[in-house]
Amino acid sequence: MAYWLMKSEPDAYSIEDLRRDRTEVWDGVRNYQARNFIASMAIGDKAFFYHSNTKPPGIVGLMEVVEINVVDPTQFDRESKYYDPKSLREKPRWHTVTVGYLETFKSVISLDELRKTFSPEELWVVRQGNRLSVMPVDDMVAEKLLHKIQAA
DNA sequence: GCCAACGTTGGC
DNA sequence: GCCAACGTTGGC
């Protein structure tokens, strides 16, 4: 079982939305590195939900991977900003996962706090200028995070 | 709203 | 294959 971190702007889709929906297809990822990370996910993996572009940005909850190899429907949707005219129905370019809601943390673990706790090598999200929206989280880092939440 | 970081596109 | 131009992300 591996740990991940997945970003979303809460205006677009938040942990509250996921709590309501229970599960959600994580669509709209159009970055190859992020896509490759998604492709290496397994059912049962856990992912920290990170709210970006908000005050404060940070980790707000936990979800799990419940389905893999999901064809991202937005690539065929002309109305979607994620529409990809190069993608063919018989050969989709973008696959993703379905995530399931696990919990909302009692308080946000802010980016500021993450910076104080982890080095850029330990946790990619604290790297300056990091724009990657899906990234792996080292087991030890994940355990520290979960412990921090229990303490909070 | 600004702007640094940085990924992508396209001309050559 | 290089790299300038361009577009987007996301913290501040």
C-alpha cells in the first residue's frame, strides 16, 4: 500500500464535496508526470487531499483509491476545459482513478506547517515552485503526518 | 492581482 | 533537437 498526495482547488472540488459524493473520478489531470503517478496507483492506496489556491493551502483529509484504469470522461467532452481533441474513443490518452472519501482532518495541515516539518526532499509539495498535482508520499512521511493528525 | 516557476508548443 | 514564446499553476 502506497501513499500519495493529490491537489485540488476547493473552488473546483473540495474535501467537503468528496464527503458528500463518497467517491469521485479524479478527472482533469493533463500533466504527464502526474498521469504516470496515477497509472502506478493500486486499489487500497491512500491519498492525502491537498487544497491549493486557498488560505491556507494544505492537507485537509484522506482518501483511498477505489478503482483504477478509469477512462477520464472529460477528454471527450467538447464542453470541458479538459477536452482533448487528439484523444480517440478507441484509444483514450488519459486514464485516472476513482477515489473514495475516508476522513476530513480536524484541522488543516498548512503548507507553512509542512515546510517546518519536512524537507523538500522528503515531501515534494514543499518544493519551491512545485506545480505537480499528483505526487508520491514516502511511507515514513505519511506516518508522521497521520500521527500529527491524531495529536491534533 | 501579481508574478515566479515551469511545462508545453511550434518554428526552425 | 533546440529554445523562444506562451500558457498555467499556485503561493503570496
